[in-house]
Amino acid sequence: MKSDLIHQRISKALDSFVIELPSWGFSNTGTRFGKFIQPAAAITLEHKFCDAEEVNRLTGAAPTMALHVLWDLPNGVADVPLIRALEAKHGIKAGSINPNLFQDQQYKFGSLCNPSREIRGQALQHLLDSIAIGRELGDRDISIWMADGSNYPGTQSIRKRIGWLQAGFAEAHGHLGPKQRMLIEYKPFEPAFYHTDIADWGMAYSLAKGAGPRASVLVDTGHHYQAQNIEQIVAWLLSGKMLGGFHFNDRRYADDDLTLGSIDPYQVFRIFAEIFAYAAETRTDPGIAYMIDQSHNLKGKVEAAVQTVITAQELFAKAALIDQEKLAKLQDACDLVAAEELYRSAFWEDVRPAVKSWRHQRGLPDDPLHALIEGGYVARAIAERGERNAGAVASYA
Ligand code: LRH
Ligand code: MN
């Protein structure tokens, strides 16, 4: 493909591409074996907005930040004015609102699926509070993940729990704002290790359909068994107009929450390719929320976030190079090798020069990661936050 056509296609694609950062990607997180405290890690909500502002300043592609209610708005709706002030000060908009239905003691046996009507009521109230926060912040998506499940066969009625969940989601759906969406995230296991109430895309699809027209499915790339074909799930959700968004990350084994494209970049390319094929065929923009959900336990958190946005842009740019019309003809003609070569060669195209010139034309640094290190942002964060982080608790038990 001639290079100016490559540049044109990539510019057009990158102009439409934004990806949302998770507030929890900037704070000290760990594994069940402990936390390695980073001196530059965000401690306050303002620190998270500062870090997101720096990532967006360098990449121009991450203007929103997902919030987790109990971690970022401990006072619920009362914290909305603070969020508004931080949005204005740092030029970063609050993005999807993620309820916390998994950490309170009463959720030991579940939240919306808990056998106790009283506890289901408390979980529903938290969901309604989260929806109200989202409405106050401008009809933000409600992105729901629940840890609900069980650890041993025979200890819970899976069917009863389905009924309670359907009732909870239907009630919540009724409280959504006119433009607000609810995204239902599935996960096959962890922390539950026998059954998880929303374990796969089919369960999430059925629950979203049952809840109402503003409900759809969220695909966290780390929430699949090794052998699952994620882009086929994406194709199903697209064909059902039920694909609401993604939590991108990467993994070698399970829900490892590693940085996007660090283990299997071709996986993300295949997902984007499915979406470009759908958009080309239907001539519609599927309105998908691209979000990141990672925990940066070993790498510097702002560095990892910048790396992630760059990699997402590069993989999106590669998928944009696929000539979807030509590919569709080859597929329909079952010209397998030609189809595969057209598809594969887009992945192997080195898009970095074109992405660099896209940045250059928009006054962004050619190499955001280098600019981050040169700019001294992390060193300033360490100077400001290091002492407080040094006192943070590292051990799990
Ligand atoms: C669950 C999950 C969910 C978030 C959490 C931080 O594994 O993917 O999206 O609430 O990570
Ligand atoms: Mn997730």
C-alpha cells in the first residue's frame, strides 16, 4: 500500500480513537501475596487526575478516566462537585462509573445474588447511588462487575441467584438517565472458584437483554479461558448490537491484568479487525467504549499507562489498514491464502512512522514515553508523594 494512503488511513483512524484510563491503574495495587509500594503512586483522587492529565497531554488519546465508586467517591453523590472541580482543573473528564459490589463484608455470599433479601437491597442501593453519580456527571456509563459466586458445589442455588440478578438489573435499568448505558462485565472465575454468577458472554448477553435496551455487554480481555476465541465473541456481540465496551489488558495465564499487547498483540489486532469489518459492512459506528483495566504492580504506573495508550493506537492503526472491501470479496470467494495475506500484512505493517507524524501534526511529542521521562513528571511525583507512600501498608495478611 502506498505510504501516503497508509498515512491518510491511519490519521483518519487515530482521529476517532480514544481509550479510557482506570483511576485504579495509578494507585498502589498488588496481588494476594502483597503490594510493592511505588513512591510515585497516586494517593489522592487529585493525584489520579494529575497522572491521567499527563498521559493525555503526551498521547492526546486518553481524555477520560474511569472511576470506582468506593475508591474515588467514598461520599457518593456528595463527591460529584469535587469531581467536577478536578475535571475542570485537569482537563480530564470522569468516564465510566464502576460500582464496588465486591469488597464490603456483607457481600461474602454475594451482592445482587445474595440469598439475603436485605443484602440484595443494600447492593441495589449502591447500584442506584452509582447510577445517580453517573447521571450527575453527565449520563456516564455504569460499568458493572460483580464477584458474586460460590466456592463449593451444592452450597448455593445457581437458578435462584439468576432470578435475583435479573430482578436487580431490571430495577437498576429503570433508573438510568436518557443517554446512560449499563455495561455488564463477565468473568469466568476469581474470586469465586466453583461458580461465578456472570461467568461468560452468553450470561451477560442474556442479563443485558433482560434488563432493557440501555444494557449491553463489556468484554474484559483477561476474562476468558485460554482456548476461547475472543474475536468470535466480539463478532457475536456486534451482530446482536450488544457490544458496549472493552476492558483491555493482557495475560499469559488468567486475569493477569498486564499491559495491553505485552503478551499477545495479535489478539488485540484481531479484535479491532472484527470491529473495522463490522463498521465497513454496516457503515455504522458501533459506539464502543474502549477502556483499559490493568494493575501496574511492577512497572511504573504512569509509564505503563503511556505505553498502553501508544500500543493501543498502534494496534488500532494496523487494523485500520485492512482493505475491508477487498477482504470481504476474498472471504466470500474462499480465496483463503489471499484473504489471510491481506489480513496478516496489515498487522506486520510498521505503523510507527505514520503514528509519529499524526502526533507531530497535532503538536504532540513524537515519542510520548521518551517525553515523559525527559519531562521529569515521575520525579516530581516522587518528590511530592514519596514520603507518604513510604508509610503505606504492603503486606496482605
Ligand atoms: C474484575 C475487574 C473489574 C474491576 C476490577 C478492578 O477483575 O476486571 O472490571 O472492577 O477488575
Ligand atoms: Mn475489568
